[in-house]
Amino acid sequence: MQEPLFIQPVLQEKIWGGTKLRDIYGYDIPSEHTGECWAISAHPDGTGAVENGTYAGTKLDVLYVEHPELFENPTSPVFPLLTKIIDAAEALSVQVHPDDAYGLKHEGELGKTECWYIIDADEDAEIIYGHNAHTKEQFSEMIAEGNWEGLLRHVKVKKGDFFFVPSGTIHAIGGGITILETQQSSNTTYRVYDFDRKDDQGNTRDLHIQQSIDVSMIPHKDPSNHFETKAGSSSNEPASFVCF
């Protein structure tokens, strides 16, 4: 097969979303609070379909199973990645994702390791990335006390920044940030804190305190990223960029 596959995006409404996916990227958004474009997704909560060519109309999850040769005959039983554009008009919840073992056991799906490329950010925009607790007991106590300023680490961000967010990392995308996120194909999120905000019906969103305590990396450790550029083996093969 020589033709590229173009996948229909799936747009997701979020309490913290805005309109940049329409205003900047031209998507037909479902509301003024659209937070995520699932640009390439085979996840059951939002599966894209092929838009062109031989397989037009075929859902990506079906294509992955029925035509593994298109994906170099992978070993993963499900399409492993989900790529998003995130418009955080307001801050997302403070949250954490499980690893694969916990996710498969308790949620029936993969855990979630992800990475963020900051497409754009307001001046003085920031993310929450990690925490200051040294033990699980201290982590639990600071949550119970609502000591969010003492617990959470705030990091200023700017356009072009990159962050690796392994499973177990306490994190939150701040308001005024647009992100390209590549993650494992999972929709499991454990909320630790949601700024006490309420939806249009006056309801707060569910928190998942015990699960968050179970899966969080304690103490937090920033990942040690190493970057390497490798030249192609021939003049026709492009160089590859690797982060590990």
C-alpha cells in the first residue's frame, strides 16, 4: 500500500475546553467548551475512521485488527497510541494515570504514559508537574489537609517546550495552553483535585483519591531524558530523532 491514511478526528467536549480547535485549526467543534481533538484514535471512547482511499469508512480499531500488515504486523493487541490536540482554556484537574499492570487489573485497559509538546501558551502559563511529598503517608496527609500549595510543583511553560509524563506522575495542564499530546491508548484518569469547580448543573466532578495514592510516584522524580539523532543508513533514509 502506497497511499497515506487520513483519519477522521473525534472532538471531545470538556468543562475546561474552549474554541481554539475551531478558531485556529478549523475543526467543526460541538460546543464552546471543546477541549480535545483526538486526531488519531482507535480507543473505544472515540474511534476515528479512515477518510480516504481503499479503506475509507473503516474504523481504525477494525483496520488495525483486520490488516496488521499495514502496521508492520505489530504485537500489541490494540492500536497502542492516541494523539490529541488539547485546548486548555482553563486548567485541567490535578490528576495521575496508572501503569499498564494497574490499568489492566482495575480498569481493563492500558495505563497511560504520555508526552506533551507545547504548541502555544499564554504569558506566565504554567503546568503542575510532580509533587513535594517524600513518603506515601505525607502525600496522603497533604491531600487530606488540602495543602495543595505545599504539595504541588508548578512549572512555567512556553511555546516549544516538551515534557515527558510517565505513568504515576502527578500533573495538570494549566489554563491558556495548547498542547500536542501523544499517549498510550487509554482513557483512565484519576483526579486528585479539581479546584472545587462545578458544572452547569452545580455538580462537582468525581475525585479518585485512593486510586491516586495507589498509583502515584512517591517521591516524585523528574525523568532523565536523553536525546539522540541518528543519521539514516542510506542517502534516501531520513535521520531519526530518539528520546529515551
